Amino acid sequence: MASVGHELLNVPLPEMVMKLGLGVAEAQRALDENSVETAKLLADTTVPLVLSITQTIAADGTVSYTSQDPVTVSLLQIGLMPTFYQFAEATIEVTMDIKTTTSRETNVNVSAKAKVGFAMWSASVNTDVSHNRKFGKEVHGTSRLVTRMVPVPPPARIEPVMNTVDNRPVPTN
């Protein structure tokens, strides 16, 4: 009969950990690809932006405003950012209930009878052997997989691209 320790060794924990790691890596790659695609979409979508407005006060006190021609900027350059995510934690929880029952019952009954007479004898032997074994095994298991994702800032190298228009800084106020 297998022991409880042997049953616990049969749990494919290394395989579960490997599959969890590969699953997290594949999901992380999909999340990163989605964020990059969103960044491309934001970079390709443009809107006009007026970089400066000049206020002029005339001698008679009238105020006039003039603006430069608008500059076309991307949504990324005006501050819309894709969201990047990162798996911060992954947990495998395995719970097992193992119940093992073993019983053995052995009954041996032997009886002997003999008759002796003149020139004749007889003997009989009754042997009643019953052997009963009972094995039982119950294994219950549950597993739970928990992952936690958190948003993270965009890569540092993307910021210089976002904050310039025609190699000029975009105002941030």
C-alpha cells in the first residue's frame, strides 16, 4: 500500500510550476504586445495643437490675441499613454486530503475426527480457511492558481519621443 508521503510525491509540482511560469511569460508577452500596439495607435493618431498664443495690449487698452499656426501632434505627444502591466505575483496552492484504510482478517478452523474399529479405520479432517483483506484509498485534491497584475510606468525610452514635436519640446502645462 502506498504511503501518504508517496502520494504527495506523485503530485506533479515541478510540472505545475513550469506551466505556471510559461503561462505567466506568455501572458506578459501578450500584455506587452497590446501596450505596444496601443502606443503605435496613439502615435499615429494626430490632432492640431497651438503651441503659443501671444497677447497684445494696445495703447488704447484694447487686448488682442494672436496664435501661431497649429502644429500637428500625436495623441501620444499630448500625454495620452498606453497602460503597461506586469505580473507582480503568481501563486500555486495545492490542498490534498488522503485517506488510506487497510484491514486484514484471517480465520482458520481445523477440526479432526477419527474412528478406529476392527480392521477398519477412518479419519477426516475439516479445514475451513477464510482469508479476507480489505484495502481502501481515497484521495481528494484541490488546487488554486492566483495571479496579481499591477500597472507600471511606460518604458523610460518612450518619454523623449512623446515630449517632442519636430524636435522641439511640447509644453507640459
